[in-house]
Amino acid sequence: MMDETLQSLRSLVEATQSDSVVITSSGAEAINHAVFAAYVDITRKTGKNHFVAGALDEAPSIRAMGRLQEMGALFELAPANQGGVITADSVAETLTPRTAMVSLSWACGLTGVIQPVQEIATICRQRGVLFHVDASHVLGRGYYSFASSGADLLTFDGEAIGAPPGVGALYVREGRELSPLLLGGEEREALRAGALYPPLVEKFGQAADKTLQEIDYFCMETTRQRDAFDALLGVPLFGDQARVPHLTAHCFEGATSDALAFLLAGEGIEANLGGGKQQHILHALQACKIDEPTCHTALSFKFGPDSDGENLAKKVASRAQRLRAYSTHLMGEVS
């Protein structure tokens, strides 16, 4: 069963048999493994102690690198431009002769903007810097592969592909050294000690197979629903950038995002502000140097092939208008 799941996971990202695959308890563990292994394998051996994450990255990579800062390393964020993109030039400007690692999300989980990881991989390779990519928001949303990314390490959270909570994966390119995060036994090429729950591992492999089988259908139908949503609500934030098909972000002038999200949630409509392990949309837009009024009125929406983009857009527009009218009424009473 383990061999079958590992093969399914390799097929999902076009990893070779020579690439190592570590099944973890989550995407967060996989990211922490990548970051702390870089510290052990590179910083402690070579003295290179500068770590770089993307300004739009999520809590696991940023907090892991923040912990390294407490241990004497240096931590820096590569800035995003107003298009929500962390360019290769932006990353290059943060690199120094002491940079050990760059970690980046392949796509932003709130705006959906896809980052140019291949170009960044080239820069990192030229400078001798370890490059890690988290692919949680792109797998199954198009044809993305470990082989083509150019990354040394790739991670994702199993829930992102429909697996049950409690699994994630870390891929290690052939020839790359990687110390274990969890020590103890010699399981899984001695890269991670500890037992894995067999039924969960089996479901992880099944989710990977299902994701591969449904990519074309998912992308076509999800893009259609997202575009119908965007068409009724107007130009989305970052709509001129390459985006994954299942995510979009809009601003609602005159309606604060937290109030609108609360109103929508009360009617069973899910809108995402971020938070938790995910970047908050306010901070993400601020990192892109978007004007403050827009930052405070933005929400992210997620779609699947069975979504009804047109109907959802009508409901969101109606609730936003209701909130604007209510706000205007309150302001009139105050004045």
C-alpha cells in the first residue's frame, strides 16, 4: 500500500523514482521540515544564515524562518509588485552571498496569482541557493510538476487535493541532502521517524489519483464558474495576471471586508479573509502596495466545478449593496 501511494504521489507532480518523497502529517510539517533541514544542512555547515520567503507566503514558512531568526539566522521577505507577483528580479535583489534558502508559494491562496517559480529557480540555481516551493494551491488546478518547477524541494498539504486532514508531502530532488525533522527510526529513507496511519496513507494516494484524473474537467468547469462570477461583479483584483482557476478576489467599495464576510457567512456564503495559517488578505494586499481603501474592502472567493458563479455573484452583490446602504444610513444619523 505504501509503495502504491508513493507512486501516486510521484505521478501527481511528475517526480522521478530517484526523487525522495516524505509523507508528513500536514503541509505545515512538510514546510517546517524543509526550512529546518536547510538550517541543519547548510547554515550549520557553511555559515550561510540568510533565509528568504515571499511576502505573500503563509504562516508555516514565515514562522519557521522567524524561529530561525531567534537562533541567529537572518530572515527577509521578497516583496511583491502591484500585480501580486514576486518576480525573479525581486528575489534576486534580496539574495546575498550568505543566502541559504528561498521559500515561496507557487500561487497565493487568496488572490490566486501564480508566481514565476521557474524563473526564480534559475536565479537560485545560479547563486547556489536552495529553493523550496509550496504547491498546495496549484496541484490539480492545472499541469504543475516538480520536474518543471526547477525547485529542489516541493511541498503540499493533502487537504488541498481532497485528502483527509492529517497528511502532506515533501519531495526532495535527486542528489539533494536533507536531514530529518523527526528523529527516531529509519523509516522512509530515514527522512521521517514515526508511524503513519495506513488507512490515511491509502486515502492520500487515492486523492492523488483522483486529482490527476479530473484535472481537465476541474479546470474547465471551475474557470467557467469563476469567470461568470467575475463578469457580474466587475474586474477582479489581479484579473490581468495568470491565476489558478479556483480563486478570485474582489473589492467592495463602501463595504468593509470583515462586515461583509460576516453578513455572507450568516447566509451560508463563504468568503475568505485569510487568517490562521493563511496570509490575511488585508496584509497580502498591503504587501502588494494596494491603496488602503481597497485593502479594507477586499474578499477572496473559492470555486469548484459544481459552483454556481452567476448566482453566487448576484447574492454577494446584493449583500454588499445592503451593507453600503446600512453604512450610509448610520453615517447620516451620526451627522
